Amino acid sequence: EDPWCPRGGGWKVRLDRGALVAAVARASGAKATPAGRAEIRLVGSGDADGALVSRIELRSETSVVSASFESVARAVRVSVGRWAIHSRRFRLVDEGQSVTLAGSGRGHLAGMCQAGAAEMAKKGKGWREILEFYYPGAAVEPGRSEGR
């Protein structure tokens, strides 16, 4: 339980379907999108809150184009805005000319709520205290440069 992290409901964003298809194709390195109307498929483990997405695929009768969630999210964020996709836990509803992504969570699921860490800092907590809260027992050590 994280008393610092806001949990108020989920998030929802509507995107132009063509823009999402183009973002997946770009992120995959494909030279073109699949011919015809491609099915957009989320790949990952799912539950009632949506899939924990690891990849996004475009499937047509003749081809499959696939890209990592991170690559697609980066491409979408560049064209739509930074907070277009809040987390990797979401559902996708294809509405013809547009798609709606509806999900829950914020951030990248690495264990630290970014909004919670920011709230702790606003309340006067230092970086060591914040890291200890989110990563109990972890040690902070001086880094080493490669090649030394």
C-alpha cells in the first residue's frame, strides 16, 4: 500500500486509429503498414483491469507487424502528447476510425510511483528516504565508470 500515490480511478484516451497503426509500424521498423484493415492486438497477460501489455501487433491476412509496448508508447507520445498512454495496463476498443485505450495505473511498473515520490519530496522527504520507502533494503553505492 502506498499512501503517497494517488489512485483516483483509471485513465482513458481516444486516438485516431490510423495514427496508432502508423505508430506500431514505425516502432516495429516495418517499411509499411499491413495491407488492408489490420486487427490491432495487445499481447501480454490480462485480468479484469486490462492487459499488462508487452507488445502491440497489427495482423492482416498476409502479415503480422509487432513492436514492443515501450517503442509504440514512445511513438504515440511524440505525436499525441506525453500522457497519451499512462501505463502498460489497458484495454483497447477499436471503434472504426478511432481506438479508445482505457487503463489503470501510472508509470512504468518499476516499483516507484512517480507521483508518490514527487508528493513525498513536496512534503520535505529527501531522496534517500524516498528510495528507502519504494525500495526497502536497497543500498545506494557510488557508481563506476566503464573501462576503469
